Amino acid sequence: MVTQQEVFHINNKIFKLFMEEEEILRIVVTLAQRINKDYRDKNPLFLIVLKGSVFFGTDLLRNIIIDCDIDFISSKSYGNSMDSSGNVLINIDHLDLDNRNVIIVEDIIDTGYTLKAIMDTLSKFKEIGIETVALLSKPEKREVEVNIKYIGKEIPPDFVIGYGLDYAEKGRNLRNIYILEK
Ligand code: IMP
Ligand code: MG
């Protein structure tokens, strides 16, 4: 494996190592074990939210051993800034989710606006069951109440990159997670 640096510079911001790959994967396996137990015989449909959840979603799903389906949605709320705009665009035109048990797969819940918008959009389907699995959550930054059934780890209200998470589209490719140095 290619050795990665402990510090990254993006647009004059400094990000330091926060969670190593081993810790991330331990958390992912624990989440998968809980879902395997809770959703046996429920044939869940995992909705991976692009782009941030791409690595989390694929690692999680490789540890799911029950009958399931996988699909993707995209949501966009962040530009180059580190603050949530509250404006969230979600693309679900390709989905028919009537009578499905859906598990939304999110990288990180910050203000909660994105997850709330996804849930509101999905609620138009008939007899849909909706739960969420999020790798990370920043409870101190929450602005709208959202119910998250599976949370990997609660973290401080600081910006993080790596393992799919970006700052200005950079840093998604990193194997570890790095936190903004103030
Ligand atoms: P929310 O709508 O404020 O809850 O933000 C949700 C989305 O913003 C997440 O799905 C991420 O894509 C992005 N986001 C929130 N916090 C961070 C962060 O610390 N680093 C990178 N992306 C983030
Ligand atoms: Mg996201």
C-alpha cells in the first residue's frame, strides 16, 4: 500500500490525521453487523448518497451478507465553502421505492439539511420504510432534527476530509480521515 502523509494542505488550509483506515474499517464492520442482524429477511435497498459516501458505501456493502439491493442518489449542498447552504438538490427520477425498506447511506451528518431533504423527497413513495446509516455525525452542528438509526462515530464540529469526504472537491481519494487544523 502507498504510505500517505499525516498532513494535507488544500487552498491554504491544513488538515491533520484524525482517523486511520483501521479505525474506519472497524466502525464500518460494526455498522454492517448491526444491519445484517436487524434487516435479515427484509431485503433492504441501500441508497448510497454520492459522491461523499462512495467509499463508505462500498466498504459497508461488502460486509452486508443478507439479501439486498444497491442504488445511488446524488445530493448537492456544498460549494467550495465549509458551511451548509441549506439548498439541497436530490436526483431520484430513476427510482421506484414503493413498498421498500430503504437504508440511506450517508458519509456525514452536519446540519441535517441534506438528510432531511432526502427523507422528505423519499416520503412520496407508498409504504416505504426509511432508516439511515451515517459513518460520521457532528451533533453540535445540527440545525434540523433528523433520526439516524446507525451512527459510526460522533465527531467535533470541525471540517474533515478523506475517505470520500472533500474540501472543494479535493481529498476524497485519501484512505484516512483528516481534520481541519484551526
Ligand atoms: P448537512 O446537510 O449540513 O448535514 O451536510 C451534509 C453533507 O455535507 C454531507 O453529506 C457531506 O457531503 C457534506 N459535509 C458535511 N460536513 C462535512 C465535512 O466535514 N467534510 C466534508 N463534507 C462535509
Ligand atoms: Mg454526503
